[in-house]
Amino acid sequence: MSCFIAAWAVERDVTRIASDHPALWREIRRFNLPVKLALAAAQRVLPALESPKTARLVGLAPCRPGSPELRNISRDLDAGFARGSTKDLRVNPIYTLHAIDNLGLSALSIRIENREPVSCLGGAAGQAWEALDEAMLLLSSGAAQEVLVFGGDQSDASWKGEPADAEACGVAVVLTAKPQRMKLVGIERTAMSSSLDAQQAALDASRGVPAVAVRPHAARGLAGWLGASQGRYVVPDDDGDGVDRITLITEAL
């Protein structure tokens, strides 16, 4: 199997999209933050695709979806139900899009006129590694020559409308069957419930060290891996799927 990394991008600054990609910004300016960041990251890697119209797209829906506007609408709706009437509720239709998991995937498909089969993974922890698995399978089977994996996410801060949000992030990576300087060799998974892990967990508990909890996020794990420049990258447990310890193996050519 041959799976090579042709390009990747991480986008964290939503304020620069308007100046860097004005045409894109006109299309996405009213979308929620995770989708804006995901599409901005995807825009940066599109030149690496030989045929954007025929590439396979794998979208990662945000694990923290929505927007402050949608959150407020939901709260107003709950209040209306409590009062027994929602007749005074007014909803801007654009904000209902913020509840759609595949909004980014749909927007990108339309933008690059791509009509190939697509996948949208979302909601669960560790979805990014499943996306890489799917990309490798598509390339190894000959079902695709290029795969674009992309997604974005946020934390509670931006979801609530607060300005500070260190976890807001969009990521995109182009994988191809054509030889490149970096090869994705494979993804290893080992059960986290080994006796050694159990012993370590017991030792940590005795020392008052809190157990590691998975923090579902569509883009953070990919961003960490792509920025690590390690041939053998062990995914931090909080960026995993809560079941396996995941290791990504790459090789520089």
C-alpha cells in the first residue's frame, strides 16, 4: 500500500480569512467557527490536488458543533416551551445551518465542483484516525488517487460566544498514491486495557494523579500529529478514541 502526504495546513486565525481568501470569505462568513476554520485550512491545500473535482473528500464534523446564535435560539426555544408558547420566537434561517454536521463537506464539494462519493465522520472521539484509515483504504484499493481529509472544531468558549478560544482549529491534509517526500506507513492500535496500563493507572491513582479523559475534538489531534515531525507518533490519550492507544508511523523519503 502506498499513501503519501502531499500537503497539510492548520488554521487557527479566523480573522485573516477575509484578507487571505476574500472569495471564500464571502461564501462562508456567516457559517459557524469550526466550519470557517475547516474550509480555510482546506483552501490552503487545494493547490496540492491534481484533480480537485475527482478527489475523495472525507470531512470531520465538529465534536462541539453549533454557534452562539444557535445556542441562544435553543435556549429561547426551551424558554418558550416552558411558557407554553413559542409564537414570539424569531429564527434567522442561516443559523439553522449551524446544526448540520456536514456543512463544511457540502460547502467544499460545491466550491470545487466535486461529485465523487464523500464521507462525513463526526461526534465521536478519535474520528480523525478513522478518517486516515479510510483514506489509506481508498488509496490502497485504487478507489481513489487523492483524498482530502479536513475538519474544524472549537471549545466551549466560542460556542458560548466568548472571545478566547485556544482550541479553535481547522486542519486539512492531502493524501495521495503518487510518491511524495513523506509517506504514511500505517496506523497501529493496541488496547489500552493491558495489565501494564492497569498498573500505571493504579499507581497514578495512589499518587493523586487524575485519570486521562478523552477530549473529543475533530481537529486538535491531527494538528498535533502534523506539527510533531516524528516518524513514530503516539497519539496522546486525550486525543485518542478512549479504547486503543494509537500510533502513527511515517517515513521521510
